[in-house]
Amino acid sequence: MSRGKKVSVFIILLIVIIIFFFGYNTDYEDRATSSFIIVLLLLFSYMGLTMSQAEKIIGKNPGKFLHFPLRKIRYIILSTLYTIIIIFLVATTFSLSLRLSKNRKNTILSSSETKNMTGFIIRTDSIKQRYGKKPVAYLNYRIDNKNYEFEFDNQNEKFKIHQKIKLKYSLEHPDMFEIIK
């Protein structure tokens, strides 16, 4: 295996491990930028891992359609299939990693090493987006003299300033929580 392929496999495994251990509060956090970067890293890693084989299977671009119509159709179909496979691999890796992380969070929060507490909505805001604004609320809670603050979606203005929110958090990972309804 070439060095480039080893690096690609390492990056893919590293991303899966990072999401597994640190992607557990995706329900409450908006991580669009980091998600975009992770998806790009996965995309380039899978392309680096499979490009040499894809070039052998797909072949060179035959040029104009009028000169080699069957070769051009074959090239277009195989290139499209390769693109679909890469997108499927990226989406599957990302979604399975998030699912594993959420399963880890559910396992930890369903154990006996959790505690219930009350957090507070300390402020609400609207974040400018391309097509309008997104309402958000900021949850704050304190454990062992350490503040934890999370931004999450506040559609329909469900959360108000100074509202009490019941939480269940992990004693081992205090930043791992879920809102108790």
C-alpha cells in the first residue's frame, strides 16, 4: 500500500474516532463548519484511496462524442458511478460515525453514573443565515465550578430567557447531557 493510501486510511479512521468520542452533542450544537470540513476530508481521503483503481477501470477521456460515441458513453457512465460510490461512502461513514457516537452517549446516560440537574437559558439570539435568521437559545449549567454553555435551535421560540431546563448529565463526561422533557 502506498504512502498516500495509508494516509487516506489513517484520516478516515481518525475522523471516525473523533466523531465517536466527541460528536455526542450534535443534537444541541450547530457544527456546520466542522461538519463541512469533515465531509471534505472524507471525500478527499476516499478519492485518494480509490483514484488509482478508478482510473484503471474508467480509463482516459476518449475525447469528443462524435469520434468515439460508445467509449464516451462508457466513460460518462463509469465516471458517474464512481462519483455516486464516493458520495455514498462519505455519507455512510459520516452518518454511521454519528450513530455510533449517539449510541455511546445513550449508553453512558442510561448508566447509573449520571445525575439530574437544572440548567438555565441565559440568552436567546438570532443568527444571520443566507436566507433569513435562525433563532437559537443558549443553555448554561455549572458543575464543580465549571460552566458549560451550549447553543441550540430555538424554533417557535420554545425557550425563553431564565427558563429552567431539566438535564441529565454524565458524571464522567459533564459536557455530555440530554434535556429531560
